[in-house]
Amino acid sequence: MALIVYSGGLDSTVLLHSLAAQGRADAALWIDYGQRHKKEYECAKFNCDKLGVKLDVADLSNLAPLFGANALTDKNTPVPEGDYAEDNMKTTVVPNRNMAMIAIAAARAIALNLDSVAYAAHAGDHALYPDCRPAFADALGEVLKLCHYRPIKLERPFINLDKGDIVKLGASLGVDFSKTWSCYNGATAPCGKCGTCLERRKAFEAAGIKDPLAWGA
Amino acid sequence: MALIVYSGGLDSTVLLHSLAAQGRADAALWIDYGQRHKKEYECAKFNCDKLGVKLDVADLSNLAPLFGANALTDKNTPVPEGDYAEDNMKTTVVPNRNMAMIAIAAARAIALNLDSVAYAAHAGDHALYPDCRPAFADALGEVLKLCHYRPIKLERPFINLDKGDIVKLGASLGVDFSKTWSCYNGATAPCGKCGTCLERRKAFEAAGIKDPLAWGA
């Protein structure tokens, strides 16, 4: 039985629905690491309520000053525009974010007597982010096997899917994509210019599905 | 150059002094995981001020409710008495605490442009705590090698020392043991009954050194 690390973004919302369809979505954890906005939380809450999954919040927002200058947690660092190939996207790296998130998710899974932590790592994750690389995730999985009296499994069911595949899977599971948030900015509508907006657009195009979220100018 | 995970307890205070003597104590991080008391923090602040090491605090106290019932972070769970062999000491296990602490320490080390995280794991650590076992720490070390663009080293310089050896080393480095705190309870003087008090007493006896902290009744 699994705890899902759930951001309220596109990928993890499809993961939540996928595990719920298998009867394995026991709990979800939303991690506040000092993001600039809380649009993703609103989406996470909506989807968990819809599926009857309890959503806990791990509030790490106090830690933001420790993480240094980056565009996701430091309000003085601008959100870069353009795709992930560009060097300026390095400012969106929150140091060691995934290790911290998985560590706390595993702690919560242990407290809830669950045996698995699932997250939505996928084949399109960028080498730009050291903590999205498969070798890193494999090493994390080894740690979780040993972190308690019984092994905790680290599941990455989307590891062989790209983002277009995830959109297709989400559509087949009846995901309401208007209740998923990707944009790094927190305006009423997605900006359409940041790396995650561009990536989301490509994913919907690849899947041949219309994104219900309106684009900004 | 190293960041030290620093609790203000006996072992990590000796580690701080040891790395400072080598000119490698660049930063220290005290982690508030919702401990019942802050006596250790007072000791940590004293020693860092003395040695001129900047001490940051990572405040995880918000997370305590996620960690479930345990004697260290849940005020409704009593602190057990007796030594670590006893099964009731399991209530002092904070789930996956060391992984969360090392993850956040590594994030801070990256933000400070350091290349190493050091902590005071030692040969006397108890198999009672899954996250003190050497295989677990080895796996954590592999994760840290991969968590950033450059490897972060996980140092455990005391891994072959027992607690008596650590007291001897501390004495040779001029550590003021009255400014180290071990007891799980936060009274004026150590209780003398909890597992960590009993262990501290044995360590000083083994080293043939008098503990300057007065014992409770």
C-alpha cells in the first residue's frame, strides 16, 4: 500500500489516479518547500478530495533560506523563460530537493504503516536536475530498503513513459487536466513561456489532446 | 570543506572540535525535528560561537505530527527508562530521521558551495535504530555522490570509535563536556535513567574521565 508524493502537477495527478484505480492510493503528501505560489496545492486538494485520498502537508517552507538563490523558492531570483536546454534554467534547481522529499515521504509512510512510496519520475525528466537522474533514484531506492525494520519500496511507475504518454494515460483514467498546475508562475492562467509551460504544451500536442487550461498572452 | 550535522550532543560536539582543529569546520546545521526540549541547541550555539563556526537551524518542527507516536517528538509518548537493549526503546525511533537530516544538510552544503557533509555516526550506534546501521549510511553516501552536479561526500570519521573513544578524543581537544547535552529529558540536570544517560555514563567510565554534568537523583 502506497503513499504518493503529490505536487498537484500533471504527472503526479495522473499517478494518483493510476494508483487509485488499482486500489493502492492510501495516502498522499504535498510538500511545501517554499514555492512561490500555492496553485499546485489547490489542485492536489481537489484531486485527493475527489478520489477520497487523505492529503497531508509537509511544511518545509521554513527551510527556503537554507537552499540559497533559486527561482523556485527565492523571490529575488526571476523565473527564467525558454526551454530546459538553456543554461539559465539551472536557477530552477532547488538543491537536493528530491532526496529531502523522498526522505520525509518515507518517514510518513513508516508512521502510517505503509510499505511503499511512489512518485512520478518519468523518462522525460531532465539531466539538468541531478536529482531526477535514474542513477540517483536507484540509489535512493537502496536507502529506502534499509531505512526501517522492514524495507520501504520506492516506486517510479512512469519511469519508462514520456510526458505525452502520461497525458494519454491520464485521459484514459478520466483525469480533469484543468485541475493540474504546471507553470512556475502563479498567475490566474499559465504564463506559456516558462520551461514547464513549454513542456506541458509539447506533451498535450504529442498526445493529440487539448489542454483545457487557457494560455496566457 | 565540510558542513557538520550538529546536535549539541556529546558525539557531534567532539566532531565539531575535531574538524575545527583540522581547519575544516566551515558550517554547522542544527536540526529541529520537534525535540521535546532545546537544551542541545543551547550547547550547539555555545560551541559554535566558541569556535567561530556559523550555525544554521533547519526547522522541521512542523513535521512532528507526520512522524507518528514516538518519545522524541510526541509529547504524549513517555520517555522510556533503561538501556537500549530493551524493546521499549523502540519508542525513541523517529522514523527515517537520519535520511531527512542528511538530505537537508546536503542541500545546505550545496547552497554554501561545500563538498562534504560530516556527522558523528560511531561504532556504538544501536541496531535498534535502522538509520544508524552502517549499510544504511553506506547507501546514503552513494546518494550524496549523485545528488548534485559534483559529488557531495558523506563523512563519518568516528565510525570505528566507540563512545568511550570519543570522550577521550574530546578531552584531548579541550572540549568542555559541561556544554554537551545527552539526556532525552530537558530538566536542569540529566535524569540519569534514560538510555542516553546510561550510555553517557558508561562512556565516561570507559574513558576514565569525570563527567562534569551533575546527575539527577
